[in-house]
Amino acid sequence: MVVICPRCGQLGYLDVMRIKGREYYRVIHLVADKRVKHYIGARDTYIYVNKLHKLDLTNLLNQDITLLIRNAVDNFIELSRVYARSKQSDLKELLGKIKQIMHTLVMCAENLEKLYNELSSELSESEIVESE
């Protein structure tokens, strides 16, 4: 199956490889008569990573980035609550990390809004060109 590679953005063929009974995806490209293989993840979820991090990680083609971000933030909040209850002496450090994450999320939201506006503008322009 032809797909756009989530690692490099080029067209390639989706390949499934089996290792120890599990299936993994990679995209194969032909570049200057050489085969380039980009690993993009497990066909299903990463069982042991998910048990530890609770992020529902999967391959780059099927990953729900919104859910991943939400799970990461929710997990950090829950761990911070547990940490704050058990180690009162490190609250200042924890507050610093929380402040840093809040700042990062605000910056990310601003960048996402810029991207949204850019893409919306491109869509509007292409719709205008198509209607002429």
C-alpha cells in the first residue's frame, strides 16, 4: 500500500515486519536506486511502555496525537499529586516543573493557532482559485 511517510513526508510503501510474534510497520522508499526504510512503530500498541507511561503509544500512522497529549498531561497531574502528598520538601521543585509545563503548553497553543490560521488561509485561497 502506498502511504505518505510520517517521518520524511515522501511517498513510500507500507511494509509489515514480524519480530518475535509481533508486527511492526515501516515505510520503504526508493531513493537514488537504494531502498530506504523508515521504522514507524508497532502495528498495535507498545504493551510494556503503555503499562509504565499510560500513553497508548502506537505507530506514527495510527497515533491519535490529541489523546497522546491529553494522557501525558493527565498522567503528569496525577503523578504530581501523589508526589506532592508524599514528599513535602520538594514542593518548590515540583511547582517549578508545573510552571514550566504550563508555559510550554501556552507556547504550543500559540504555535498551533498560527498553523491553523496559515492552513485556513491556504484553504480559503485554494477555494477561491477553484471557483474561478
